[in-house]
Amino acid sequence: MNTSTSPTNAGLCLQRTQRMLDTLQSEINSGRLPGAVLMVARKGQTAVFEALGQQNPATPAPMAKDSIFRIYSMTKPIVSVAIMMLVEQGKLLLSDTVAQHLPEFAGQAVATEVNGDMVLKAPQRPATVQDLLRHTAGLTYEFLGNFNVQRQYGRANISSRGRTNAEFTQTLAAIPLMFEPGSVWEYSRATDVLGRLVEVASGQGLGAYLQTHIFEPLGMVDTAFSVPTDKQSRIAEPFAHDPDGGTPMPVFDPCQVPAMEGGGGGLMSTASDYARFLQFMLNKGELGGVRLLGSRTVDFMTCDHLGGIPSNGTLLPDGHGFGLGFAVRTHAGVANVPGSVGLYYWGGIAGTTFFVDPKEDLFAMLMIQAPNQRDYYRPLFRNLVYACLVD
């Protein structure tokens, strides 16, 4: 991706960098975290790149820098970039309705619950491509609650990897919307719909499109919707039992080639591969002489697109909005973690996380498979990284 440098040359304190590693190692030693790969890059150079602990708690193999992780929702920013590439090519407009390209969504109704009964009504306006990118399309996730629509997602087994992307959108479109489009930010299956939209707009399967137009040009050699046989010894695994005593979250089998190439959460990747994607974003659409997006498009994607639209639930912290595929920091304070205004980030449900801080010319990434501990390790890692900055 880029050259390596010492933490000191990148404006990081050496002792504080060591403390960051020691803190994560102590979590591994205590049996709460199987292993981790972490990276901090600044000013185009990798200042920290370490592998700690075990790759798979069931085997003695140590974590390696090239270990392969289920990145789940860190798939979303990549698919959002694919959509914006198609926008730049004139194949989509953000103002297009979803139904213009995916007619199955044309008749979707909005569900409301009245005295425990579900009442359907026509939406005040149709959902747009922009709504899908910023999670304001009225969709939801089955694991975010127990409302009627969410139960319908569950009954339809909407998370199945056994459907094609086309079959997925047909199934999803038959279920009512949970909200009026444009009325609320609700984290959702929207990016899975975008994955199908890439297919319709480009004429290629999602995996093939990403491989040809993003992974190959950026040199992302280990990122795909399944792990081939010759790389399966590198797959990172979570504990079989939750170290905190909870119910372990089932994770998908990355060796199985899925029918559904899930735009919202299906990719496997490595720290080095994802670092190439993050440096491409930090470079505003270019890496190693290859430009995939215009610089102004990257600026547009990484600013707030919610305005006054409220967010539902606790996933979007105070002091943040949401852009086109990324959460975006809008206030220097307010949130309970450090970071500059303009920082953008996201993570995956199995624990992987990244953030990009253009003001500091910095990105950082923590690759772990610890689903039930993710809400602890994300802010911990953010605090540790910012504590290292001393220039």
C-alpha cells in the first residue's frame, strides 16, 4: 500500500504506541479476545502494523498480518463506492427512485402498528438511491428490534446466504417498509439492495463487478465473498464460547461460496487489503496512480447527508451524521470518543472497525473476531490511537 515508517516519524509517541499494543495484548492474555491485527497509517505511511494473539482459538496458529477476517458491514463502504462509480458514469442518479431500477419495490407500503395490529399505507414519497446509501429508505434489520416488520424479516429468513441477490430483493420488497422514506435514519438492509442495484446498473454480478472495478485496480488480492481452499488456513475465528458468558453470535462459513453476494455484509478481507481501500479514500479517490472516483465525489460521500433527519436507536452516536456509506463526525465534542470534525468510520458486527481522519491525514483499523465484545473494543481502540498523536 505505502511505505512503513516509525511511529515517531508519523507524529506518534513511541511509548504510547507501545501502551496501545500492551493494552490489546493484556485483553488477549485475559482470555477476552482471541487475537487482533491492528494498523495505524498517517501521511501515506504505515506507522503501526501488528498481529497479536491467536488466529483461531481452537488451534495453536498465531494471528498473522495476512489473516483473513469476516468484515461484515465494512462491506458497505466498498459497495457504496461501487454505486458512486456508476453515478459518475451516468448510469444512476441519486435522485432516482429505487423502483426505477428494481421494479419489485414499486408497490411497497409503509407499516404502522395500531393497538398491536399492522396497518399499511402508501408512502408519502418513494425511496431513492440516496436514501439507500444513507439508510433513510424506510428499511430495517431483523436483529434491531421486535416490531412487526422486523419479525417479518426474520420469518422470511432475510439473512439467508442461499438466495441470489435478485431473489433477495424480491423477498425484501414483498415485506412492508418500517418507516416513511426520508423520515428517519435506521440502520438497515439497504446496502444489500445497493448490491443488487450494482448488478442491474452494470450488467455484472456484484462479486465480479467489485473484483474487476475495485479489488483488482486497488490491488486488494484477498478480498472476496468466500475464501478459496488455498487460503482457508488464514481465516481468523472467534471463540466458540462467549468469554463474557453471553450467547455467542453465529458467524457465517467463509469457505462456502454463497448464492447471495451480500452488499451489506458478505465480504472477507485482510488488514492490508482494507488499508488499500482506506488509503484510496484518504487520497480522495486515487491509489498508486489509479483513480476510481473524483475527489469531489469522495468529499460528497463523506459529509453529512442527514441534515435534520433524526436517527433511530443508538448505533449513530451523538455529534455524528451519516454520509453515503459512512458515519460522519459533525462536532468536535458531544460524542464519547475523540476525533476531528470530518472523520468518517464504520465497523462490522464480528468486531472489525476502521476510522479515517482527513484532518490528521490518518486512518486506523482493528481487525478482530469478537462479536459480543465489539462495543467495548471499538471505543477502546479509538482512544488508544488518538492518545498516540503528539505532533
